[in-house]
Amino acid sequence: MAARLHGVFAAAMVVYLLLPLAIAVPLSLTSSEFMTFPPRGLSLRWYEEFFTDAQWTGPTMFSLALAAVAATLATLLGSLAAWPLVRRRFVGRASLAALLGSPIVVPAISVAIGAFLVWAGLRLLGNPVSLVATHVVLTAPFVLLVVGAALLEFDADHIGAARTLGANGPTIARRIVAPQILPSLIAAWLFAFITSLDEVVITSFLLTAGQVPTLAVFIFSQVHWSSSPAIAASSVVLVGIALVIGLGIARLAPLSISGPGMGRPR
């Protein structure tokens, strides 16, 4: 009986999560000038507009570039931080792990105000440096969780063997550790990428007037001032990207309940 209830609950959650997509797809295929449900006729014109119109392609390319750079830096820095947090004992280890993971639980508006004050004080609002740095801070905790879970299972005897053969730290990291946790590194990068691509609240605080916005921020602004079906088309594309990345993450590195600071150091 309990198994059936769990199945029903899981099915209900899937339906609830996919219902917006089930509505967005027909809206994006309408031939009307406005979003109407049910759609009046079918057309791909709004997908053509999304992929060809500069007002959509500009934010899309900017978002993809920002997410790729931020995810790469977050994966590098988060992986370097995950090793001592998971594999070493030191004073303040748990507190440091909580601090580095705090962007996941701190309200977005609080982070947005703090980031705004910092970058405004440095006169870097709207600068790519401020956007990339902030997105790295937001996405690195996901890298810590995924890579940290992989490092919990890493066999430290491999490192000892490499050291006896004369390998130094960078060589061990590049040729011993990284290849063994490569699926988790890729999954962490994908997690960071989709988190950056989807961020709205904090990014909107860091953009200046006249600057090309990210796609998520542009969609959010269009929802307030427009009812073009291109909004639905862009949403479907974003959801599709998220679903593909989510399936990739599920295949590469199933999430563990353990995270940085929760395992047994060796």
C-alpha cells in the first residue's frame, strides 16, 4: 500500500511540474499574434523569431557565454575546495563548508542586494567581471556537492602509489584524481551551467540600463510588457535545455545524500 501511495505521489508531482510545459508548447505553436489558449492555428514562426531576431539572439548568446564561463570557473574552484573539505581534518572545516554552501540557502534577494552594493562600490555594475564572479559564487556550491560526493568514494591508496613513483601534486590531480571522477566533474559543470542560465533575481540587480540582458532576465521583462508567443517559445527552449542537462546529470553522477563536510575524512 505504501509503495502505491509513493507511486501516486511521484506521478502527481511529475504532472504538476510538467503542466506548465504542456501549456507553453501549444502557446508557442500558435499562429496568433498573442498568446491564446487553445491556440488558433499552428505555426513555427515564433521559434523562427526566437532563433533569428536580434532581440532574442543577443540575450541568448550572452547567457550561453556567461553560463559557460561561470560554470567552468565554478567547476575548477569548487573542485579545488572540495578536496580539503572532504578528505582533510582541520579546525573550522564544518563552518567553512557551510559558508561556501550558503548561496544555496540564502534568499536570492539578500544575495542580490549584497552583490549590488559590492559591485556598485567598485563601479563594476554591468561589467562582465562582476557578472561572472557573482555567477561563480552562486554555482560553486553545486560543484562542491557533486564533486564532494565523488571524492568521498575516491581511493586514497592511488595517490600514495603515485607519490611513491615520484608524481607531484598537480600531476596527481591531473592524471589520477580527475580521470576517476570525470563523470562527476561533467555533471557538476552541467549543474553550474543550468543554474547560471536560469538565474534572474540576482542578475537583474547587476545589469545597467541599455546593457544586453541575459535571456532569463529578458524573458522576465517581456512577461510584464508583452504577450508575444515568442516568450512561450523561448521558455520551451529553456525547459528543453534543462531537461537534456538534467538527464545528463542523472546518467553521469546520481546525487548522493552526502556532501562536503558530511563524509569521513581520510
